[in-house]
Amino acid sequence: MSRRLPPLNAVKAFEAAARHLSFTRAAEELFVTQAAVSHQIKALEEFLSLKLFRRKNRSLLLTEEGQGYFLDIKDIFVQLADATDRLLARSAIGSLTVSMSPSFAIQWLVPRLAKFSENNPDIDVRIKAVDDNAALSDDVDVAIYYGQGNWAGLHADKLKNEVLVPVCSPLLLNGPKPLDKPSDLKHHTLLHDTNRHDWQAWFRQCGINDINVNQGPMFSHSSLVLQAAAHGQGVALGYSVLARPDIKAGRLVCPFPEVLVSKNAYYLVCQQNHAEVGKIAAFREWMLDMFEEESRSELLPG
């Protein structure tokens, strides 16, 4: 036998209005208009074939039936809220699987992961390295995507806009072939991250068209091209977020202030209805705080 349940949004509006004895205050609590609350109450009264409220001297009062109904259901909402809080508290512990590119994991997350663990000892982070923006599977809680933030069905928090910046070893910078201006790159090996288009766009932006961008090795991952640059094998056009640790440590330097602004940015994404789940919310808040904190002490040009 099926249960005869009233429209639940209407019951929620009734409970708030009965508790406050005000449609206005109920609307404020529920973040809807007063007209919407009035409409929901009317729908519930029609469903029950009963009047739940009456107005007297500009005040809102419950009818006898409305008072009885309110007393019967008010504890249900308290129990529902308590059950939700307990569920979220339980979800704030356990394992959290985060997927991202190998380069982002190596260059950014792994060196900082201990900070998250110190503040969240009950959450065990599991890193899953994937190429590109792999679709969120059932075993992944959150992911780091690189793109323009328009992924259907996913909640996306922008972490940082990205720029590409020339980087090289300090030994190369101070070597026999000076790097005083962008045109000096004609005397150096260009290191490429998966394609040669980025260097081409950077040179075009600098007004240089006589340097062959088809020379120099290519690397499948950003972390590899940064390592090659740190070892003095040439000059790379690195992603600023990934290059930052090596620049901070002095393994890489920026020979020129010119940067190439990317159309893409880094985003932390999760399923739309999971954004406030305990352990996911904790990781989201930590990631956003870390990027905000580091942006205030930016070491990169541009």
C-alpha cells in the first residue's frame, strides 16, 4: 500500500510559516518570495481540504487543525536536520580520492599534502593520476580539471587563472649565451610541452617571427619539461602553477617578464550534489585557501 504523502515543499513552507507565524519571515528563511510561500500553503490546504491559517487583526494565526498538524510534524524536521548533520559528520572521515594530471600531482599537490593531513587527520587522501580531464567515476570524489569551467552536471571551483612563462636553469641564464631579451632565444634550445603552438603564440605576442619553433624536444607531461629546464637542457614555456615550486626553490628562473595568458584555468570539480559533503567540503575549502594564500605571494612575472 502506497503512502499518502503531501507535497513536501509545501510542508516545508508550512512548518516555517507556522514556526514564525509569518509568511514574510518564512520566505526569508527559505530564500523564496512571500508569494511563493503563500502559494505552497494554498497547495497544502487544497491537498488536505483544510484551512491551516487564519488572519486576525493583521496577525497570522494557526487554525485548530493547523496547530495540531504543526505539533505533529515539527519534530520530523528537527530529526531530519539532526540525521543530516550526523551523516555529514560521518562523511568527513575516511578516504578521499582525488584525480588529476600527473604533473599537477607532482608539482603542486604532493609537496603540500602534509598541510591538509595535519588539519584533517581523519581524511586519507588517495591520489589518482590521469591524463587530461578524465570523467568522474564512482571511485573518484573530486578532480582537478584544466579548462574553461563549463562541465555539465559538475560543481566547479576556479583555483587559478593560468599563464605560461619562460623558465630556465640559473646556470643557463648566467652561461656564455646571454638571455637579456626574447630574441636571444634564437641561440637556445626550446623545450616543448606536448605541442609547439605555445612558443609560437608567445613569440608572436613578443613581435618575433624569425625563430624556428620546430626545434627542440617535446615532452608528454608538464613536469618533464620543467625538469629538463631545471637541468639546463633548454628554455621551457611552463605553466605558472606548476613551475612555481621550482622557481621558489631557485631551480628555475624567469629570464623575461613577458607571459602568455591562457584561456584556461585550473578548477576543482565534483558532482553537483556532493560539494557540501563533509570530506569533499573540507578539501575544497583547503584548496581554495591555499591558492588564495599563494596568490598573495606570487613570485612570477606578469
